Amino acid sequence: MSTRAASWLAWSLAGLSLAAFIADVVLYVLARSAHDAHSTWGTAGAADVRFVVLNVPFLTFPIVGSLIASRRPRSPIGWICLAVGVLAILSDMSSQYTAYGIARPGSVPFLATIFALTQWTWVLPVGLLGIYLLLLFPDGRLPSRRWRPLAWLSGAVIVLLGVANVLAPGPLTDLGGRRNPFGLEGAPRLVDAGVVFGLLFGGCILASAVSLVLRYRRCGETCESR
């Protein structure tokens, strides 16, 4: 991909992130207005602060990602930052959509479907941020070949965790006992599998953080030796 094409794609994704964030704010306001002060959201002020703290920081990822990807299109760091921003905002959009649908029953279509999908949409941005960005930072390469198994394992765990969460049978919380439309009723073990994959997911994040620490310790030792 040429630098010009990469720049166009990167800034287009950044624009998509901004548009998605605006839509997310609109959905949040609609959902918030549909809840009373005694809902599980807490007071309006606390809910607003929580929304800002959890979502506004993700706007920096598309901006930083666009700056990097438009100048160094071959580096995965910029594209990972872009993906984290887009996916995180889209994930919260689905959450606000279901929150509004729960508060106003019958007001939105495909509520159970969207609600079920939100059970795994968080996995992708968290996995990219907590695993691959740490593994590849800052030059876009693994610290060494020894970390390749972790990179492959992490990808497999992300996919399996997402699949287990989507296909796990059971009732959907806050939907009046409606069951997961994607759930495989003949495979109740998927619930336990989701727990196991979740633990592996956390382990991969921890191992990625260790890789970053070791990389910078090695860099510091190299600089001191000079």
C-alpha cells in the first residue's frame, strides 16, 4: 500500500471513529433519559462521568493511529491503534443501543440479537490493546522469536473466547428471561469454556505486559553498556 493510500485509509477510519462516537453520545443521551434516577446507572452525574471516563480516552487512539499509519503504513502500531478506537466505540454503541431498548421495551428492533453480540464485542479492542499493542510496541515487531507462540496463542484465545461468549446458551441478563438467540442449547459446557478462555485471555495480557517490561529492561542495559 502506498503512503498516500494508507494516509487516506487511516484518516477515513479516524473520521469513522468520530462519527461513531457522536452516534454513541446520541444513544447514550437517549438511553440515559429513558432511565430514572433510581436505576442501576446511579445518579445522572455519576453516569455522565463514567461515560466520559470510559469512552472519551478512546478518541485518542484513532488520532494517534492515523498519525502513525499515514507516515509509517508498514508498522502495525498505527493500524492497531485505529482498530482499538473504532472497535471500542462501536462496542459501546451496541451497549447504549441495548440499554435504550431495555429501558423502552419494543422501541428498537433486534434487541436480543444486539444484546447477545455485545457479550463479545469488547474482546477485540481489549485484546488488541492489552496484548498486541504491548507485544509490538514500539517498533511493530515482537521482542524476539520466542514470543511468537504467545502471539499465535493470543489470537486463538481471542477467537475462542468470542465464539464461546456468543454461542453459550442461557438467559440474557435484563431481558426478562429471553435466551441467547445464538446459544447452542445442546452445549452447556460452552459457559465453562468461556470462563477458561477468559482466564487464558487474562494470562495473555499479563504475559504481554511482561514482554514490554523485559524489552525496556534490555534496552536500558544496552544503552548503559554503550
